[in-house]
Amino acid sequence: MTSLPSKAEFAAIQKGYSPNASRSLSLNADAYIDPRWFNVDLKEIFAKTWQWVCHVEKVREPGSYIAVEIAGQPIAVVRDREGVLRAFYNVCKHRAHHLLSGSGTSTRIMCPYHAWTYRMDGQLVRAPHTETLEDFNTKDICLDQVKVEEFCGFIYVNLDPQATSLSEQSGDLETEIRHWAPDIDKLTFGHRLTYDIKSNWKNVVDNFLECYHCPTAHKDFCTLVDMDTYKVTTHGIYSSHMADAGNSSSSAYDVSNATVKTHAVWWLWPNTCLMRYPGRSSIIVLNVIPAGPDRTLETYDFYLETPEPNEMELQTIKYLDEVLQAEDISIVESVQRGMNTPAFTQGRIVNDPDGSGQSEHAVHHFHGLVLEAYARGA
């Protein structure tokens, strides 16, 4: 089992970072390559933050459920018979077998190992052949609950029993998202893209949070949006990335019939990105999932006006999959390799005080949140 960093290392990891982005270095390379820091990420960040699960449509009806893994833990989210949203560790209280798989609807939760059966509120109601047990009562046994919240049309869970609500933590984020995407609750799942990336999750987030690299690495993207209007604003535990759609023809995909003319993106600490690209009304959810010190899984879920993407959305999906993602994956995998050499420890944050897209102040904001979590872990 990998140990955690020492107190001295917790102190040293802060070196070079300044609260002033114009004076700051980036996060130390050790945080991206050392398995001990990856363990801190799981314990102090992912196990204590709000993690995206799905769109509310998955668990809208009483009896609906979805089983997922959050920070390495099996979790089930259900809507009970009274319509209350609940989340539990997806683990039977008898012999720790998993309970639910995938998603669907049910009137009960029955363990596939010994048929112990729970109500949708987690209360045990039946345990076969336990009549002769002493001091045993099904009413005393209930699944371990996890914090769950419906926020902006999506479901999030938090494994930290002390966590305050996502709504409270995120300030004006919901107001901002609903201003640009007022129909977000009514959208429906249309498509999923998945990726397995040879890079630490923080490199993936770093790359997402700045468009300083866009003119060099994403020339098609720079025709999709008007880079002169690109602004990035940081707040508490999120950042907003806004730009107008490009005025000329786009080489990324055809936006001539677009009803949404704004490129609006929100990053929510630590690993959820909500995107509204020019086109029809839609939301793309990027979920960045840490799978190892140098491995990240990504899902891109497209929520659309209709279950089937239209021609413009098919072009969008193709562009994101075959062009934009291919470019970004190549970048972050190269950065990960570079961080594993003796040639790199930290680099300067490039900061524009006016908050343009071609600035790394949102990366600096993210690094500050990482270091705050590390300080708490120390």
C-alpha cells in the first residue's frame, strides 16, 4: 500500500505557488506523477467533494435507480416510493455483496447473493432464514446513506458526511447556468463518448481551463468562437468560460442554423465540466475520472432537445471526438511524459488581469483549490 507524503512534503508542495497569479508558478510536478499525491487526491479531494452522477431524467420517477462508482466506492442513487432522492453505499449489510447494477426501476432492492431485501429508502425488510437468530431485527438494519443533491438538472453525491450542500458551496453557479440554459432540466440523453488517457487527471483539468493553447493547438475551434470575446472568470469552487460564436464560417462544424449563439462553459471543482456549444439547445457534461497517477478516464455525455442528435449535433460530436479530443489527448499525454523527466518541476502561470481566454488564471485558481485540499490533508 502506498504511503502518504510526510508533513515536510505537504509543506514543500506549496513552494512556488503565489496567491497572485502574475507572480505564481504552477503546481509542482510531483503532484502529477507521485502515487502518494494521487492517494491524497482520492482521500482529500474526490472523497470530500460533490461528484456528478447523471441527469435528473435517470432518477426522476419513483423506484428509479442508478449504480455508479464514486472515488472508488460503489454508490447507488434511488428515488424512493415517496419521491425522495436518496443515495447509499451499494453494499449489502449481510456479507458486503453489491446490490444494484446499471440503472432501471424497481419496487425494492434485493441482494443477488442471499436475497436480503431492502425498501427503496434503504430499510431492510426481509432476510431469509433468520427467524432463529438472537437479537436480530430487520428494523435495526438500514443501508448507509450518502449525501445526494439535485442541482441544475443533474444529480451529484458527496461521500463526506460533513459536506455542506452543493447549492450553498457553489454560490451563483446555478443562477448563471439557468440564465444561459433555462431548459436544462428538460434535455434528454443523446450520446456518450469515452476516453482512456495516459495522464494524471489534474493535467486534463489544467488543459481544459485555459485557451492560451487554442490558437496553436485548436485552429478549428478558433473559428467556432470569437476569441476576442473569450472571457474566463473564477469564483469560489467554479469558473465560467464565455465567448460569442464566431462570425465567419466555422471549420469545426456548420453553425449557420444555430439557435444558441454563445459558447458557455462552467468548470465545477474538482472534475465536472458543463458545456453549451453553439448549435441547438444542449449541455455536454465532461466528467474527469482519476484512474491512476498517470491514467484518467473521461466521459462526454450529450444532453439534447431530442434523444437523436440532429445533423449539426452529429457534426459537433464528430468534431469533438475526432479533432478536438484527439488534439487535447495528445497534449496532456505529452505533458505527462515531460513531467516524468528531470527537466521539469514547475512553470510560470501566464496571467492576463483582464481575464481573457488566452490566460492561465483559471488554472492558477484550480491549483489553489488543490493546495487548499492538500493543506487540510496535512
